[in-house]
Amino acid sequence: MRSNLDKLSQPSNEGEGSANGMTVFVRVAKAGEVPPGSGRVVVVQGYPIALFNVDGRFYALSNVCLHRGGPVGEGELDGPIVTCPMHGWEYDVRTGANTINPAARLKRYEVRVDGDDVLVGA
């Protein structure tokens, strides 16, 4: 019988994660805690992650804005676009791309929903 940790440790499809090619998923919130059209900051293995809900689908990005290190997860979400509250840089939460310069991207993290639990890959 597989343990809960075994169920949450699966090969990464994103090419991100630990050096051994495995991504461990960490429970960060209940789905109802992040309603559609909102975001929040969660911590995954010591790193701040911005978690967003766009029309019922969850996305996770680095919480550190590329401009001046602002808290992206505390920004206003308008559709799939979040605006950093410090200086107004905007990112598409689906891709992590800056809306003005798509080559500037925040790191993305894989998100899974297991029942009512939202899990982020680390």
C-alpha cells in the first residue's frame, strides 16, 4: 500500500523541482480559501509562493517581482493578470510572463487539486 507521501511524489512534467527529477507536492490551502479572482501568499519549503485562482483554476508563481522584489501575491488580480502592489508591474499568472516584456518571467510551480486541498509542487 502506498503512503500519502508516495501519492504526492510523482515525476515532474514541468522540468522543475528537485535535482532527482521528482516533484513533491505540498498542501498549501483549501480550495475555498482562495476564491476565484483572488490570490494569496503561501510558503512551500521555505519559499514564498503566490497562489492565484482564475475562474476555478489554480496557478502558482514566485512571489518576488522581477522589478524590485515586491510581493506579487499581494497584488490585484484582474482576470489572469496580477499587478505587483509596489510599482505596478503586471504578470500573466497562467504563464508567469510580464505583460510588457514576455521574456521576463516569474518562476512557475505546478499546482494540483486533491479533493478540497490545493497542492503546489516543490
